[in-house]
Amino acid sequence: MVDLKQMLSRFLSVPGVRQAILVGRDGLMIEGMSREGKEDIEAVGAIATTGFSAAEALGQEIGRGSTVGLLLEYENGLVSVDPLGDFALLVTLSDNASNIGRVRHLVKASRNEILEALDIA
């Protein structure tokens, strides 16, 4: 079985990805890795959880179904939040949107392996 740090390092190997954080739906960090360490990864994970909860509430309110992902684009970067089952989220922080397709593909390809490593598959 692959460990979580090894799994998250795959995301950091994507050019432009600065952080990969696995966080519980309660906002507590499970594991996180940072290329540079400028941002507090625990705070980023916790705040991303809150943002994802708001996106879920909005989806329910407007009747658009379950939230399958959240992309937040800023002047100097992109935050992607992807649900992994009912208990965890994967948060990635990128310099720009140029490799978001690669990140999304890696999330999809790694989902079951991450859930297995978390022992919630």
C-alpha cells in the first residue's frame, strides 16, 4: 500500500502545484505537503473545507445535485477542492490554471488508492 505522503507527492510533481492537502470534512488536516511552505497548510485545508461546505449548500439550494469539485481562481493562483468519499477532501494550491486538467485527472486516478490508504474505501 502506498503511504499518504507518497501519494500527495505525486500532486507536487505537477508543475505549478505548490501544496497538496488531505483534510477531513471536519476541517482537520490528515496529511499535507508543501513545495515552499509560504501558506499555513493546516489553515488552507480548514478554510477550504468551509468553502466546500458552502458550495454544497448552494448546490442543494439551487437543485443542481451533489458538488463534484470546487475551483477557486485568484489573481495569483488557483485552489482546487475535490471530495474523496464522505469523509475527506483533497485540496491543491496551484500557481495558475494551466495544469488543472492534469491535477483533476490525477485526483480521479488516485481516488480509490487514497481512500484505501485512509481505510475508508
